[in-house]
Amino acid sequence: MIYVHVPFCRSFCTYCGFYSEVCPSGAGHGRYVAALRREMALRRDFFAVGETIKTLYFGGGTPSLLSAVDFGATVAALRETFDLSRLEEFTVEVNPEDISRGTAPLEAYRAAGVNRISMGVQSFCERHLKWMNRRHNVSTAVGAFNKLRQAGFDNISIDLI
């Protein structure tokens, strides 16, 4: 398994203990992707010869904050560095509000071979969402789920607290 941590968020949620930095504008994303590429080069021989990588997981933070270009460049570097030919599951964590903004991320995910989306809904109760400092509401979460389905994703998990 390869796990790629994307440590950017638009804001901090009250419950979260994962490392992240508030970086809503994308200003540091390109530098981060470049650093990931350097790290991959250093880890080129991390996996044993013949070892099968079956899972690739982008978590966070908020991976759906990466632009389609930055996401694509990261996946391309992973494919250049590691043998992902036997990949069975490729997951990206997303937030509902990022999915609601447009189709570019979904197209990038499909083009990269993502076959599972993990969406951080956290609750279907408006009061709880506000307390958690989530940026979406229930309607946005439901709309994002429907948009994912319409884009052809049939393996979608929803995180609930």
C-alpha cells in the first residue's frame, strides 16, 4: 500500500487530530507536489523486487484541495517511480464542498484511475456540522454524492462521526 498524505485544509474541524495546515489558496500546493516527487525518488527502492502494490490511498488533510494538474502530476510521478500495474484500489478522500464546485477534479480522478472515493460527510445533522466547523451542509453532501455517482463512481464510502 502507498499512502499519500495531503496536509492542506481550508479550515480546521473541531474533531480532527490529523496533521494539516490551513492553505485554502493553493499557494503551497505546487511546492508540496515537488517535495513529494523528490521523496518518491528517494524511496524508489522501498518496495522489494516483485512486491505487489495493490492499494494507493490519498488522504489528509484534504486531497480534494489539490488542483487537477497537481493531482495528475503526483499520480504520474507515482506511476513513474513505482510499479502500480497490479493496483486494485485507488482511493481519494474528498470533502463535499470541493466536489460541488465543478467537474475538473472528478475528471482528473477518472483519468488517473481512481476507483474509490471516500467522502468526509461526518454528519447529516446541520447542528452537528456547524459544531464540527464543517464547511458544507446536508444538501451539499447529498448533492456531492449524486455528482460522484453521475460521474461514474460506484465505490463511494461516506465517513460519519
